[in-house]
Amino acid sequence: WVLMVTAQTPTNIAVIKYWGKRDETLILPINDSISVTLDPAHLCTTTTVSVSPSFEKDRMWLNGKEISLSGARYQTCLREIRSRATDVEDEKKGIKIGKKDWEKLHVHIASHNNFPTAAGLASSAAGFACLVFSLAKLMNVKEDQGKLSAIARQGSGSACRSLFGGFVKWKMGKEEDGSDSIAVQLADEKHWDELVIVIAVVSSRQKETSSTSGMLESVETSMLIKHRAKEVVPKRIIQMEEAIKDRDFPSFARLACADSNQFHAVCLDTCPPIFYMNDTSHRIISYVEKWNRSEGTPQVAYTFDAGPNAVLIARNRKVAAQLLQRLLFYFPPQSDCDFNSYLLGDRSI
Ligand code: DP6
């Protein structure tokens, strides 16, 4: 027999960024972060996990290619979920798996991203969140989403935020064991549903410096990152929570843009400096800044993760339509750009 579960998890985009760890193994951050979760129908990871007595070892395929599960991050997620497995019964198939049996059974994991892996579109976030969520469903883990987020966090920090829909905060926590470093939902996807997210894929090439090694180098060499984590982000988190609660787009946009720019300033302040944005990214920033100034009040926010692709957040559908039209005019399709729009999304299903 084979027992199978399929789950779909959307990616999330940070509007107040996580950059820097205080514990590399447990993946504990040096500051809180806030993100929006995208609509799972579009930018997501789909993962099918299966278990069968005939499987001889744990195996995983990513986008059709087998990958090794020997890395510490995969091992931690598997171990943490397995240790919380409970009895599973499927009467129709006549399957009965006891709590203890899970230690001997092996799983096969097939995961698929419908967007470029490691191009700075938070593929590891959706990937680990989906892995943890689907394994938890398969093994009938009874922990709440917050506890699951702390497990997903140990796969990839940003993954903990993909366990929830809408607006999500990852609390850095204080405990040494990381038990209070979890994600919480600030508001669901219906709270501010006028927002439209437009992603400009400027390049789908794999980034040169991974987030993991980039943030480690920043923590080791940047002075600015200390000021950011201690002085800047704590205030911004409070202001961003307020802006989200009040659906205050001008404040939301001002904070998101400033935070993205400071994160990239920290990257430049790292030794050797890390360049994630390219000329097209810079042109998009200038364009949005000019547009916002000419309107007198922000219409569009921008944010860039560890890559050149722009995530633009339009205040409503009318602005999103204008934005797409203008982007296509300034950055025609043959110019290595590709634009798509997304709505805010719900959590894993
Ligand atoms: C720039 O979560 O990919 O996207 O925890 O080492 O796996 P690890 O890093 P990762 O870093 C994401 C960094 C970011 C900002 C963010 O998503 O908050």
C-alpha cells in the first residue's frame, strides 16, 4: 500500500525584511519581519508526500530531479515532524499506522515550484513550508500552525511566514531554543484585498550569493546591520503593523520601500559587497519613485529580495492595470522582463 498527501503552499514577500541570524543552526533572526502571502493558485510549491512499507529510504525530487535529503535543514524538518507523528488510519485502504511505526517507515517527497528556483523569489520559503505542512498532514501531527512555523523556520527562515495567509509577522523571539521564534498572522487576505502584487521578473538566473551566505557575511562585516536590527526595524515593525491595520497605503508604501532600500544598503555595506539588484531594478525604482511623487501620494510600493526581480504592490486594481501598461511600455517583452500580477493569498491547502 501507499498513502499520499498533496499540499500547496504560496510564497511570501517580506515588506520588512529578515536579514541576519543570531543562531545559524536553529535559524533565529536578529530582527522581526513582516510579509504578505501571495495567492496559492499562482506562485507556489506543490508537494506530494507518500509513505509505503516498500520504501527503503527517505527520498526527494525537486522539479522532477532527485535531490539529496542529507542536508541538516531537511533532516531537522523530517526529524521534528516524525517525532510528533500520531496514529493514522485509512479504513477504505485497510491501512493502520501506529505512532511508533513512523520511526521505521520512509517517505518519498515530490515537490514542484511553478516559478524559477533561487532567483530571489523566495522559493525556499514556499518549499520548506510546503514540506513541513504536507508531512504534518501525512503523519497526523496535531500541533497548531505556530508550532509548525517554528519547524518550517529550521528549513529556511522565511518559510515560517508561508504557513499563514494574508499579512504575517515572524517574531524573532528571545528564547535560546527558538521556541518563541514563530510566525503569527496579523490580518487575513480579505482584510486589505484592494492590493495587487505585480512581479517583474527581470532575470530568472540563479543568484550568485544565496541569502544564507549573504546574511552571514553581513552579520560578520557590516556595521549598518547592527544599527538596522537594533534601532530601525523595531520602530518600523510597529509602524508597519499600524499601517496594515488602518489600510494606510502611503505609510505602508513608504515603510516597505525604505526597508527594501536599507536591506540592499546593508548588502553594499557587507565586505565584499553583495549586489542583488541590477540596472533594470534601479530603473524600476526610479520610475516608481517619480510616479509616486507626481501623484502627490504613493500609488505603488516596491520591494526587492536577494535578487534583481521587482515586487511591486499597487494600491488598487486600477493602479495595477496602469502599472502593467506602463511597465510594458518602458520595459518591452524583448528586454528580458516578464510581468505578472497576483492577489493576496490564503495559507497552505
Ligand atoms: C531577503 O529565508 O532564504 O528574502 O533562513 O538562510 O534560508 P535562510 O534565508 P532565507 O532569507 C530570506 C531573505 C529575504 C528577506 C525575507 O524574506 O525576509
